[in-house]
Amino acid sequence: LHWMADTANSAGDGPLDAASLIENGWFMEKNQQWPGQANSLQVKKVLLHERTKFQDLMVFESTNWGNVLILDGVIQLTERDEMSYQEMMAHLPMFAHEAPKQVLIIGGGDGGVLREVCKHRCLEKVTMCEIDAGVVEASKKYFPSVSSAFSHPKANLVIGDGVGFAESAADASFDVIIVDSSDPVGPAEKLFSKEFYANAHRILRPGGVLCTQGECLWVHADLIEGVLKENGAPFACAEYASMQVPTYPSGQIGAFLGRKAFASSDRDPTCRTPARAVSSDMDLRYYTEEMHSAAF
């Protein structure tokens, strides 16, 4: 899950209602986080609209992009282009590691990153901590191809606060941590803090990789620079990778990747090159070894 709108609507008179963003049969993603621009998708039919414990949730069938998930008025995924984000968020850190066995996903309630992580044969266990059960249930019902790994034998779903989960985890618990979060406002704000990144570093094993939703370079360049310099300080390397997602603001989003130093100090910590070859039987639609390196 990638973007979080302000919880108040444009009139400032209560919680955002995604239905108010549908104009003449088109969903208009107007938001103060990307002023002066708005992506728009044509709506065929609204399938679900509810207020979960945490946010306004809508699913609609679009005319050309399949089913669309909206949280607090912001597009999270469409069936047509979701693979580019899910595959890069999962496989950049997973393939940057030689043999990731223990993986933690924070957020990602649609299940797409989980689906991709479970494709790695070396995986022993993946724990996914998502705060909003409503997103998980909506994805199971309306995005079956995205949410297909919730029943995977190596997957463990925890409904709860990801920051608290990470704080209570033991030192050196995970090989890879993936934070598939919304923007740094509201529930996700702490996931962008220096304290969270320091804690993520603590619970990574030597050589372990953190990958977090890195925002759009066309809109959030200052935030990206701050994350790389300040939040990335504990890591042996801190890098930004770019991916193309047509239905996100400006058609682009990034991932922050940080590696905890290897036990051996002479090893190059960069995440820019895959540490393993892609298995020929891995069903991928966007990620390749060449795309991995080119993203940086």
C-alpha cells in the first residue's frame, strides 16, 4: 500500500469520502500531496465502499485497468499495473540477498508483495504485519490474483501495528524487511522516522536488507534526500531505486534500500546487483536482473 491522503477532505469538514472524488463517471485523484495534478480512471462500477477502523476504503471496477483499490481517496493498485510495484518491492531486496530465509513485511495488506516473496525457494518463513484487516479482506474478495499467498504454508499474517511489532522483535531476526507503507502522514508517519529505521537495522541480520516505499522523485525529492541521508545513516549503504507505475502520481515511485553491514568488512554492501540468478520457473512480468540494476 503506497499512498495515504490527508484524512480530512478538501472542504475540511470530516473524514474523506472517496465517492466525492467520482465526477461524471471518472475517479479523480485530487490530493494536496501532489498539487496541480490529478490522475483519473473511468469507473464502470463501484464494488465496495466502506469505512474501516483506520481509513476510507473503496474498490471499483474500471473500464480499462481492472479492479482498483482506493484508500483515503488515493489509488493503491489496479489489476493492470500492480505487478511492477509488487515485483520490484519484493525482488529488489530479496535478490540483493544471497539466501533470505526469514522475511518481515510491514503493511502490504493487499498481499501482492507477500505473493512475490513466496516465490523464493530459499524462504523459510515470512511474517506480514498489517494494521488494517479491512484491506486484507477486501483484497481477498476483489483481488484474488494479488492476495493469493495469504494461505501459503510459509506465510504468517499478523493484524497489528508494524512499528510495535518491529520494536518487540529480537535483535538480528530477519534477513529482509519490506515496508509496503502509505505516505508519511497519519498511521504510517512513524514508519518514516529515524527511530524506526534504526530499529529495523537492529532486527536485521548482518548483510540483511531493508526495502521501504520510497515516494515519487518528481514530487517528494526533499523527503527522499532526507531519508537517504538521515534514516539511512545506520546502514552500510543507502540507495534509491526507481520503478514505473502508470497509475501512481507522475507514473513513478521509488524504493529505499539499505543494507546492514556484512560480518566481513571487505564485502561491497550495494544492493544494485542481484546476488542470485532469477529461477527460470519464477512467474515474473516486470522484474528482471537487468531491470534490477537499471532501477538504480
